[in-house]
Amino acid sequence: NCGKISYPPRKACPRCGSVNLEKISLPKRGKVLSYTVIRAPPRAYLKYSPYIVALIELENGAKILAQLTDVEPEEVKSGMIVEAVFRRYREQGEDGIIEYGIKFRPPIT
């Protein structure tokens, strides 16, 4: 009831504790607030190193942590505009199950 926007979705508001939550669609664009380049990743991500993880503020003010794609580490800047894309994250286990999810990239102009 307090208006806090949370991602990923939760059963209760982290700010006020309300369980009367409304699902909304998040904006697809935002800006990079801060970022880091992961050069020593967990074992499951070794073959994807180096990769970039950023704190992104979406156009509605929600903040999410996400991986950046389609950009080199030296090209990333705080304040740069990014857009959400559906991309491959990794392969899981010996069966090679492919996991997909949301990453962000600079907009294609």
C-alpha cells in the first residue's frame, strides 16, 4: 500500500509489510547507476567471464541488479541508458539445461 516497487516479485512489501500487492509490468528501459566487472565468477559462470553486473534504475524508479550484454566493459558508464532483453544465462549441470532470463544492453538505434 506504500507504493514501493519490488523486483523480483515478493509475497509481502519489504518496506511496509503489506500483502495486498499489485503486479505491474516494469519498464524495459533504465539507466546504469553503478556497475562492476566480474573477472573471478562462481564456477557455473567461469566460461562467461568477464561479465558485467549493474544496478539499474528503471524509468519508474524501481532498482534492479542485472547482467549487461552486448557491450564491452570499457564502454560501460554510470548514467548510460539500457534496455531489457531476453538472453541465455548459462547451462546447468551435466544435462546442459539452458537457463534464460533478463539482461540489459545499450539500446539499438
